Amino acid sequence: GFNCGIVGLPNVGKSTLFNALTETAAAQAANYPFCTIEPNVGRVGVPDPRLGELARIGKSQKIVPTTLEFVDIAGLVRGASKGEGLGNQFLANIREVDAIVHVLRCFEDGDVTHVEGSVDPVRDAETVETELMLADLEGLEKRQIGLQKRAKNGDKEAISQLVLIDPIVTALQAGRPARTAVPKGEEEAAKRLQLLTTKPVLYVCNVEEGSAGTGNAFSERVFAMAAAQGARAVVVSAAIEAEISQMPPADRGDFLESLGLPDAGLDRVIRAGYALLGLLTYFTVGPKETRAWTITRGMKAPQAAGVIHGDFERGFIACETIAYDDYVALGGEQGAKEAGRMRVEGKEYLVKDGDVLLFRFNV
Ligand code: GDP
């Protein structure tokens, strides 16, 4: 599965947010596949309004969303790249996640100590990013030296590695994250370098309860910073989310309404995390369940089938395909069939977001 690591300085609300995420998921466990895999790893259902529509039209008994994992990564402090705090452990944990959810403290509270002495989320973001850049730089500079020796002796592979690494080292030395210096078309090769600052980032502005709907002056500065980086940001109040997570799901709508909030902040965090990873969703619809499945961009039909079961991929013959919009507009499978909007696709079909699929396969 895919995962997002929750990072940030101490006392910004990471654990509050992580606990709210996992408790919300636990409360929905009747419908949502959920588990706390380890104390700091939770798997949550990805909210998707299309599921309800499909289940209604397809008369499914239940809905099963696709899932995303969140990892609570504690221990980052200024100096982590030099081994301060949980230093190296922390960095190793980040190396393993697919994307970073960076929680920033945007609330004032005299009772909650700020490790840097004052509330300044843009400075905090830079502090964390600097530690990640220093860790990347240290690792890459070591590799660069080895590669340069090999390149001098005419090693072709070393030469091509340097074409990728040199501009990244230059960027990091100038205080810019590695993601700004990955040459076009080299994204996969860059991924294999396992850098911290090539991972996509979502900024989560943790604001006081009264600002949950509007954001505040601190979160506005974070949004400006994110825009300049081409990154995304969301506003949540971890305190409100913690409260919501303790309520029965049926009561949550009214509570959100009473606060004047259109939706739960956590839902936005989950959806934004999913979007951050560039993941696509396809659906299977049947009388038993309507279910969402996660694939990556560029997956063909057999691989997409393999997400359900390896046998589906090995024995793949074809798939019946209906686009989500057609399924809804034409009242389901029968209507889509009659209107000629159900296609039979083969091994080379590139699955699209929102496809409703039925696989034919040999066992
Ligand atoms: P972490 O160190 O980043 O995991 O931070 P925690 O989630 O443990 O939160 C640190 C402290 O800040 C706790 O006492 C929380 O209750 C408090 N806290 C977290 N979010 C908020 C918030 O939105 N408003 C206020 N006033 N306090 C918060």
C-alpha cells in the first residue's frame, strides 16, 4: 500500500492528528477496512463520494473504500541531520514513506510550549526542510565522490548517474530541495536515490478551533509559501478533529454544521494525501459490495486486476469497462450496455480514474 509520513517539530499537533485519523477510522470499522498496523502506523479509508452513488445505483449491500496508510514520525528537532533528537532514526523512517504530510503549528497557546519559542510556521517549515536537505546532501556528496572516481575511469553508468546527481547536489548546496532539480523524464531514476526532499509534501496548518473554517494569519503565510513551491496546503484544527473522532459517525454531520464547517478536516487531509501521491481509483460494483481500488498512473488492465488478486492478473482475459459518469448518467450497468457505453477492453488498456470494471479471467 501507499503511505504518508506525518512529520513536524514537537508540539505542533502531529499525534493529535494521527490519533484522530486512526480513531475516526476505527469508529467506521463496520464499513471501512481499518487497522492500526503498528502503534504509529494506521490505515484509513479514503472518502470518495462516488462510492455512495455507485452503491445506490448498483444496489450494493456495502461500501468498501480504498485505503491509505499514515505513519506518525516523531522526533524531528533542529539538528536531526547531525543526529540530534531521534536524528537518524527519524530520517530512516521518512525515507520509507511515499509522501510527507508536514504539520505546522498555526495556533497560539501559552500552555503548549513551542520548541522555537514563538509561533512561526514558515520558519518551522524551513527548519524541517533544512534538516531534510542536509541529510540528502550528506548522502549524495559521498556518492558523488565515488562516482567521480569511476567516471574518470570511463565507467558509463557512473557518468550517467552523475548527470542526474550533479544538478541535485548543486540545488541542495544552494538551499533548494532536490525536487526542484530532478531533470524531466528522470523522476523514476531520482526515486531510486531514496532522497527525502524529492517526496511530495502537503502542509497541514493546525489552527485554533475558531479558525478551522477560515484559516488565520499564520495559515495564510503557509499557503503563500506552498503556492510558491507548487505544494498544497490544508487548514485543520487538530483539536476539533480529535473531538469529532470520539463521536458516533451519525452525529458528526450535525456537529460540523453547528461549527459552520462544510466537511471534516481529516477527510480533506486524506483526500489531499491521496492526490499528492498521484493515485487513481477504479471501482467494482456488485450486489455484495461497491469497492474502490487504488492504482498508479500508467497501469494497464491486467496490473489493475492484480491489485484485487494475483490470479486475476495471471489469468486476465479482458475487462468490461464503464466510465463513472456514464454509469451514473445511464442508471448502471444495464443502461450503459444498452447505450453502447460498456466497452470490452484487453491487455493493453490503460485504466482511467473512475472506471467501473468487471474482469474476465481464467483460473
Ligand atoms: P506532537 O508533538 O506534534 O505530536 O504534538 P501533540 O499532538 O502531542 O500536541 C502537543 C500539545 O499541543 C498537546 O498538549 C495538544 O493537546 C496540543 N494541541 C494540539 N493541537 C492543538 C490545537 O489545535 N490547539 C491547541 N490549543 N492545542 C493543541
